[in-house]
Amino acid sequence: MTDPFPSPLVAVVDDDPGIRGSLNSLLRSAGLASVSFESAEALLADDPARFAWVITDLHMPGMTGLELQAEIGRRGCDCEMIVMTAFPTRASQSQALGAGARAFLTKPIDADLLLEAIEGAA
């Protein structure tokens, strides 16, 4: 039987496979479906509009998380963004939140804060 109210689909974008795996496990344990991508370019080659949420690393080879956030906005995708980084600065936090990110989280990710950000917007 098909679920009439499927859970929102979450994209996890990080160049670190360990982070991607951990976040996918966390999201699944919370009842959320997720798809992981090793780069911003890989997500953009897919269909970013199909995701309700994009959780992205800030610093990645190639396109950064902030550049991804801007490109998703340019494409008119109506998804919520969460930006995460191991190296936070006030400038990057201000830029991400100013561009509409729902949350700016520091690695290692606090599972409760991540899930609160997602549930708070649902």
C-alpha cells in the first residue's frame, strides 16, 4: 500500500562519505527518506526540486554549500536549506542565514538540533 502522506525527501550533500552515512542513518531513524550526494554538482545533476530539504556541507571541492544554496534559489526550487561546517565563521553563518537557510550547524552535528530544525519547519 502506498503511503498517502510520504515523508519529505531530504538531500544530504557532503564530500565526506562518513558524514553522509551518519546523517542518512539519523534521518532514517527519524522516519525521513534521504538521498546522499558527494558534491553540489551531483545534486544539481539530479533534480533538486524533488527535495523538501537540502542539508549541505559548507566547504567542499568544486561548488561550496553557499554556491549551491544560491544556485538552488536561482532555479526556483522551494526546498529548505541547512548548512553545516566544521569551520564556522560569523561571515559564513550570516551569509547562509541571510540567504534563507533554516539553520547553520557546526560539525560534529548535534542530532537533536538537526531534527529540531527540520521538525520546526514542518
